[in-house]
Amino acid sequence: MGEETRNFPYADVIVDISHESVDRPFTYRIPEDLKGKLETGMSVSVPFGRGDSVRQGYVIALRDSISFDERKAKEILRRAKEDTAVDAVLVRLAGWIREQYGSTMIAALKTVLPAKQKKRNLEKKEIRRLLSAEETEDLAKRSAQKNRSAMARLLSALAERERLPMELVREKLHISSSTINSLEKQGALRIQSVRIYRNPVESSMEAAKKKDAFGKDSPILSAAQQKIVDSVLDDYDAGIRKTYLLHGITGSGKTEVYMKLIEECIDRGRQAILLIPEIALTYQTVVRFLKRFGNRVSVLHSGLSAGEKYDQCERAKNGDIDVIIGPRSALFTPFERLGLIIIDEEHESSYKSETMPKYHARETAVYLASLHHASVLLGSATPSLESYYRAKQGQYGFFYLGERLTGNVLPQVHRVDLRQELRQGNRSIFSRKLQELMEERLKKGEQVMLFLNRRGYAGFVSCRNCGHVMECPHCSVSLSEHKNGKLVCHYCGYEEPAVKSCPACGSKYILGFKAGTEAVEEKLRQMYPKARVLRMDGDTTKKKDSYEKILSAFADREADILLGTQMIVKGHDFPGVTLVGVLAADMSLFAGDYRAAERTFQLLTQAAGRAGRGDLPGEVVIQTYQPDHYSIVHAAAQNYEKFYEEEVLYREIGGYPPSSHMMAVLVTGEDEEHVKALAQELAKLAGEEEGAVTVLGPCPASYSKLNDNYRFIFYMKSVDEKKLAEARERMENHIQTLQKRAEQVQFDIDPMNGY
């Protein structure tokens, strides 16, 4: 991290991180024998409080000076002999997150230590035998001779088992408290409390057992899968820890590779974290891992109670579990013997935090793995450009799985030009090709998935006649339509009046593009009154378990058509689906975001991958006003390499990641003029080193006002990430010199989502 190599005289220390005292660090003087030897995250012993009692703490920062009388600074006593290795690693990780993503240390600590606030332990009482089995059996016989039948029953049971749950003793053996207390006074037994852990996968574990598949042997891998496993393990056993990218087409068996690597990791005495997008954390996923690894698996996700989260962290720290499955936050599970981190669907934007600190799980996982000397495997059918770029550069190891395990071919894909449909009089949201194929599938009793591509903003303006889209001349992204009648770029602030006719062809059919799932569902029911339709979007999945219920109903063939947004195309396997329709590919293609083409390619490829996964071949219909756009052409052909070649060239020309780096700076506050002024001050500071950083803006954010707070944003671009960090440091220093202000400032390196 750079600062550890210098002989800093002072250190900020967090004392007793298991409590809310993480809200305040304390500054200590570093003794001569420790100067140059302390690092962020190290455990130290310090005098604390009025009585100077010796407490354990963690170094969270090293500094050159202090703001109070140095004679009042207490001195660190020593490096702690009994370091809590897990906490030390996580505190060090928090320090890295603070430096990398520009948050406060407190915010970073609360991110990596989410379950530190201790919750009430759950306990159960049990009876423990104190005598030997023979002595207990003799006492049981004597009790029976004295007609003390209840006492004899309990003693006989204890002779067979050293410990008995109190619940069983009272409810099954019908033993009273007086009998138990009498035997305790005689020294035959002892009543004791035993800690029990909340287990969020208990019901799933029972389901796995009932299916008679609990702990079954692992399936035989294909030659291609085995080669990947062998390559990673050969490196691992040779002491080489790397990050690998596994690019596998939909249905190619990436999960089997994950499970085999996790199995081998456990066999080597290490633990594993499997990150998956929250939306993909389904009951079926958990049961699949429980079948393989039994009760050594658990989950961590937002649906758990605070007590469940706390207990899973305790189980992980105690070594009671070897595998944790969950979304982004599961990365901070306190494993002491972490050997492998797997990130499935690594391209997903949900791996980037939307709150401060705005860390990315991929970069954070790589750093965390370096602290544990562990390996990282990234998997996707549509890798992020950043990961593929690094694989091409040799920074990541690379594997490819190009065939479906079932041996099925990829589905046939039809690109439908909606401009042509309009010219031929079809104003329906369903093209004639899609209608024809839907009718055919419904007659055959096969299933259909309809995907309404609503990712990103829906405010772009396009011509229905020629497909022309209004774009910013400076940023190569689409302009967004605002209610004030202007078209605005949310990167640089460029604006122009809304148009009434297409500047390319003169057509009057140029307007904002909008569509909704409810309207589509209504149209479906009108066209196919006998078809059973399920809708899956933000409105129908608000209740707990509603997401799972809809998917289960469709999997059980209780519906013919599943209509939904991007949540229906995330890795689900429905063998009955032979047709997938993408209703509006353009809605993500022109989202006013430099990642729009990449996200469109990923969504269309994932959607197409849902068709033909069973015994029957599949077909896909992609409806678009831009059938010749490279992202749509290559998604239809399932050709990632060709898409990458074109997209990375566009990124290089525009100075966007991965060939360059970008930072978003968002300023918010209740006074619009103050917010705007501060944004302008910071933007000027950011660009003061000539040629080092390009600044775009500031301008109002796409959501210019939220919760009575005004929002201004500007972007910085540079090929050198360090230059962006230096610019951020200049801005942070400037903010600290200002008098107390109500405005808030957020930094986001290589942003994934729009503002």
C-alpha cells in the first residue's frame, strides 16, 4: 500500500473492533523499535482509557503528524502476540478499500465487518452424564429396584449416550425437573447450556437428504472441464496463486468446474467463497451444493436476519463451515484458511457497490486473495471487458469452454428489423416472425420466454423509420430526453433542443423509447386467451419468496409463457423452453452509458442461452431498430471474440475502461447553487495538472434531484489510475479545509451504473 515502508511517528488505532467503538479511531505514538515495522491491519497492544488498561487494537492508518499536543499522545506498547488473524486481514482489507475507492476508514470497516455487532446467542439445555456408562447402568438398576422408574429411564438413556437434549428428556422420556435435580445433586449428571447456531440452510439440507442425494460422489468431468481443474490445481500445488478467467458458453458446465475446485480446495484443508449475483441465489442452487458438501456449506445474503448473519460469521471463524455462497457481501466472510474465491457471472454490475465505499467485488477479491495466498476464478458466458482485456494482457490465466454439456447446439437466432415491420403496417410490439413462432410453440405444448430489455434508462430518442439515435457529439453516448424539452448528455452536460423530425431521414416518427411489462402482458392475453402467462418484474417480486414461486411454477410447466425483465435470463435452466423473444433490444443499447453496447451483448447472449437447453432445439427472436449494430449481430452469432474486438477499439478511441480509467465525482446537497459551486471547484482542482486528467462536466446528474437533494456530477478520465487517485486526494484535502458544509461528495472509480 506504500505507506508501510516509511518511518511514520504516529498510528491511528481502532480499539476493540467487536463493538461500535469502530466509530472512533485513537491516535498513538509509535515507539522507536516499531517504526517502519507497522502496517495497516496489524494488531497492537495499547494503553486505553483513564486507567490505561491494556487493550488490543488494529492499526488503521499511519500518519506524519497529529492535531493535538504530542505530549498527550499515548505510546503503543507492542505488537500483539496473539493476533486475531482473520480480523487483522479484514482490517487491512478495509484500509486498501479506503485508499482504492476513496471512502472513510469507518465506512470501509463497516463494509468488511458487517456482522461485528454481537447478537444474542441462541442456547439449548442438555444433560451430560458425569459417571461412566457402567456406573450409570448400575445406578439405573438400583433405581428400578426402588421403583424409581423415571430415574431408571433417564439413567439407562444416559448409559447409552453421554449427552441428551433437555427437550428429548422432558417430552419423550417424560422426566420431571425434580428427578433431574435429584440426580444432579447425587453427582450423576450435570445440566449445561450449549450454544446453537442459526442455520439458514437447514430446510434446504432436509430437502437434499429427502432426495437421497446427500453427499453423493462428484460427477465425471468432461476432458475440457478436467483440464481446467488440473491446470488450476497444478499451479496451486506448486505454490502459484493466480486469478483465472473461465469463459464458458451458456450450458457448458462452469458450475461443475466450480464444485470440483471447491472439493479439491477443501481436501487441501482450505476454505472457499462462491459469489453469485443475489438474483441467482435460488433454492435450487443451495440444494445443489448441499448435496455435494453437506452441512459444511452455508449462505450469506441480504435476506438473512442480523442474528443469522452473525452466526454464519461465527461458524466460519470457528471452522465449522468450509464453503460460503452469497452475493457481493459474502466476500467478507471471516475464513482463516481461505484458499479459493470464485465469482460466477463476473460481468454482473451488482458486483459493484452502489453505496460508499463503491468497491468492486472482483478487484477486492483479488486483493483479499493475495492476503490469504489464495486463488481467484472468474466465470462468465459473457466476460466483462475488463477481465477479458486483462486475460489478453496475460494478467489473468484464461480458459474456454465452447460446447454445451448436453451436446445440444446453440439456438437459431433471428434478427427482426422493427423499421421494416413498421413500413409493412405492423405496429404491434410483437413482430410477425415472433407471433408465428409463438403460435407454433403453444400448439406443440412447448414453453416460451419473452424478455423485455429494460436495462438502463429508457429516455433515449430514436427514429422508428431509419433507426437514427440522437447522440452526444463529444462523448459517443445517446442523449437523454428531459421533460423541459431538451436532449442532454449525462457525461459532459452537452444539450440541444428536442427534435420533431429525424435529422437523418426527415421522418416525423422520432420520439422517446418506452415500454412496460404490464402493457405487454395485457396484449399477450388478448392475442392468446388460452395461454397461461406469468409476469416477472419489480412489481410481481416484491413479496418474500415471490421470485422463487414464479420460477418454480414455470419450471413445473404450470405456465406456457414467462414474460419478464432481465431477472428471467440469469442462468436459469428450463428444459421446456424452445423459444425466447427479446422484445426491445434497443432499450439497453442506447442507455446514455459507455457500457451500453457491452450490457446489450451480455443480456442478449444470456437470453438466447435460455432456449433449447433440453432435448428439443431452440430458437430466438431479437427485435430491434438496429439489426446491424455490432453488439446485436455478434450476440445473435454468440461470438464474444468478434464483439470484444470492436468494442475495445471503441473504448480505446473514447478513452473509456478498460484501456483507460474513469472516475465519477457526485456532489449532492439541499442548496442547488452551493452544490453546483462545489462541483465546479472540485472539477477545477481535478484538472489542474495539465494533460494528466481529462475532466467532463460538471453538469446535473441524470437524476438531478432525489429526496430533496440536488445532484451534480463530473467525470475524470486518465490512462494512469494513479493520476486519478492523486486528483481525488487533492479534492479530499480541499473538502477537509472547508467549513462544515451540508454537501456530500462521492467518488466512484470505473463506475458500472449511471447517475
